[in-house]
Amino acid sequence: MIQLSQFNLSQVVSPRREEIEVWSSAELLQGEFIVKFRVTGDQPSWFTRLLPAVHQSDELVLERADELWKETCFEAFLGFKDSPAYLEFNFSPNLKWNAYYFTSYREGMEHLSLISPPEVSSHFNASDEYEFSASIRLDHTQMISKISDMALTAVIKTLTSTQYYACKHMGDRPDFHLRESFTYDLFRHRSPPSGA
């Protein structure tokens, strides 16, 4: 089991900075990858744009879609040990999602097959903070054992701009595929097998 502490994602270089905070956390447990995000601050800017999609979430159908990063989108990247290959997961407040496999930096992209669609939750809590969570079942036990590092990121579309957030970002412009930004070492935090 891997249970990660909560991260406060930092804002990546942006022409217009807004007072928005994004928090995230993740777990990898017996083939289940769970991610959570929370958005707070500067409420009128992002809240108004996000509100319709969230209020309609009970009526929407969970479906796979591309180019989710063009609107508010929560993302997770998982890299493989001793390999340039990595996975990308995208989630939208309107319940659209996708999962990809890359052989190397932005190369060899394929849709990743999952055992079942992810289970997601998209809502505002009592404090009018926005919360999103997703649980993904990964199909390949051998693949899971090779996952070594991770990045959690977010694209927040406001009424006036697009904001980018990451645990750590090494580029001079928003580019969440940069492997050197996958800064959380999962092997270092992986629990030993039972009886070890």
C-alpha cells in the first residue's frame, strides 16, 4: 500500500495569477489508484465557471473523452522504473475522463485499457470548496509493480484565464509531461510485502 500525504499544488508560470489553491492526495493499493483534489480561494473567478458542470453531474454520464485539458481538468502521471514510459489520467468535473499510455515523452500514445471505468465524485462541500475524487482499477499487476514515480497536476479554467498547478514543475512553460517533474518517489514510500 502507498498512501501519499496531501500536496498543495504550486501555480506554474502564468500570465495572470489568481488567488486559487489546489490540494491533492493519492493512494496506490492492490491495483487501485485513488486521487483526490480540492480547490479553494478567489471564488467568483473559478466557481462561476465550474458551477454548472458540477450541478449537472447527477444528470451526466461518465464517458471517455480527449482534450480535457482545454477546460478545468485534474491529472495524474505515473512513471515506470528504469523506463521513459508513463501513464496519464485526466478527469473533468463534468465526469469526462481518459487514461493514456506513452512509450516516452509525448510519444507512442495509446488509450489505456482499464478493468472498468473509474468511480468518480464531483461536488462542492459545505464551505463551497470544490472536491473531486477518482478511483481507478489498474489491470496489469506486473505494470503496477514497476510504477516508480508520480506527478499530480491541475488545469483550472477561470472566467478570465487558465491556471496551471503542479506539485513541482521543471519547465519554463506549462508542460506536465516532463518526466523530471515526476518528483514523488513511489518506491521509497512503498510498504514492504506482508511477512517481509
